[in-house]
Amino acid sequence: MRRQPFISPIIADLVYQAMTGVSGVQFTKSFPCPNCNGLVVSHDMKQRRFSTVYSPEGEKHIHVYVKRFHCRDCGQLCYAKAPFYEKSRFGSPIVDLCLSLSEDHTFSHAALLMNRMGIVINRGTVRKTVHSYSHEVQATDLFGLKLPDSVLALSTLVTTADPLQPLRECDVLRACRVYPD
């Protein structure tokens, strides 16, 4: 029988809260068309999966909502700024976590560590993510694991936020560090 790696409950809670705390956040800020710099008009709101986590009821998808815009000049469909890297199927903190854990661990072990943190992911997805993204991830060593600063900042944002107020999109984007201020 294979022994499961030990993950400090503090780290598991920190990562889990970061991934689940953004559920339902709406990203709606418009900007000029990236193709022609033209005027964009509202098109619709798209639900995007930010992460999938283990919950007591089973696997649970965490979704955010991203507004789409239509350019009046060139007709291109474009998205509001959101915490996703280009061509990513899940949130930027998940990509950052894959990259930082894969620096010191095999893809299989990185996936196992992420599973123990409550994130549903497999070895193949970690491997594909690491090969698709090559940016440097700022990380902090906690209990022997390199955790991305984006995950730590997002967790801090979620745990210190007023539970009666929804998270603001600008705060989530700043925490995820996808777009410069």
C-alpha cells in the first residue's frame, strides 16, 4: 500500500479557501478591443470553471463569471480581464501551483500533493500545464512546499474579506497577479 504524503492542515485549508472563495465573482470591466483598439459593447456573461475541489458531497466545480464584449469595429469577441492565463481551462492560481510544485516534485507527486490540498487534478493535467506555461512563479516556502504568492494573496483576500460583501474583481485580479496594476 502506498503512503500518502503529509500536507499540513494549515496549507490544505489555505489552498482550499483560496480556490473556493472566489466562487461566483463577476469580472465585468471592459477595455478597448485587443485586436483593433475599437469600441466594445456588452455581449453576454460566460460562466468559467476556476477550479474543481473535493467537498464532503464529492467533486465540486468552482465557477466565476466573465463578461464578453463584441467589438463594433472589427467584430471580434473579447473577454473582460479575469484570473485566467491565455488558453487556460482553469484559474491562474492552479497553473501557478502546478508550476511551483513541479519545480521540486515529479508531475505525479505534484498532482498527489494538490489532491491532498483538496484540488481535483491528475498527473497528465499537471504535465500538460507545466509544458504549456513557462513563466516564472513567485513562491514562498511553507513547511517545505513552494506555494505561489498568488495562492497566498488570494487566500488572505478571501479570509479577511467581509462575508456580507462579495469580493471585488479588482482585488481578485490583484491577488492572482495575472494583470499588472
